[in-house]
Amino acid sequence: MSEATGVLAVFDTVEDSVAAIERLRAAGIKEITAIAPAPSHELEHALHKKRSPVPIYTLVGGLTGAAAGFALPTWTSLAWPLVTGGKPIISMPAWVIIGFELTILFGALSTVLGLFIHARLPRKPGARLVHDPSFTADRFGLWVNGPRRDEAAGIFRASGAVAVRDRAEEVTVAL
């Protein structure tokens, strides 16, 4: 078990954890990590998380794929022209399928790349994740890291936390 610096609170309901987040933000504490057994829109809105930039990666990748899907056969046809039956050398309708396929391919690959970049994967050696076994069943957790741990612990207790762990040896930290 590694040394963790911060305070961890365990809540029974999402409403209590949202109230604690609002009190922490009002006190000026911005670095809050929420842990929940299932996705919760209330927690997401309370944390005021910025919108993910990953869709921009998808858009740029898709547009690049579409451009490549039309540029590749055009360049190939101009480099090695094959005139058959008086048909034009550059025939765009025939290349829509190639453009579509490369749009999907580049869009998907750039989405995965954006996800890895913004999720900070793979994790650096020594990165710590705070965990409590009750978070996977029915409880909600809030982790505050930083110099204002005592103030955060007081806010957690006032917000109805079931447990507040502010000593490193009481917190399970996975590497």
C-alpha cells in the first residue's frame, strides 16, 4: 500500500455527495474526484466537468480519411492512367466507397487515439488510484487531494458522510 495524501469520504446517497461537492466548490476547492458504482448525471453536473475534446479527434480523423479516400485513387489513376471504353480517368462516383471506408477507419483510429491521450493511458509508473470496496456496490466516494484536507474533511462530515478517511494508512491505494 502506498502513501496517499488527501481525504476520502464515503456517502450513502448521490444527493449527499452532490451537496458535498457544491459546498467544496463554494469553499474554493476545485480538485475533486468522484467515485460512483454507476454513472450519475447529478455528479457530473455538480463537478462542472468540461466537455470531452474526443469528438473533435473523430471529426478531424473522419475528414482526413474522406480526403485520403478520394485523393489516393485520384493520384493512382493519374499516375497510371487506364483508358477503357472512353470512360474518364478520374471517376468520382466509383471512389465514394473508398472515401467512406477511409472516413470510418481514420475516424475510429483517431477516436481511440484521442481517448488514450485524454484518459492518460497507459498510466505512468507510480500513478495512484484511490479505491474503497464499497464503491463498487452501493456507495459514492469523493476524494480531495491537496493542502486543504482538513477543511475538506469538515465539509464532508457536515454533508453527511458515512466515513471520512484522512490518514493515508486508512485509504486503499492501487498502483
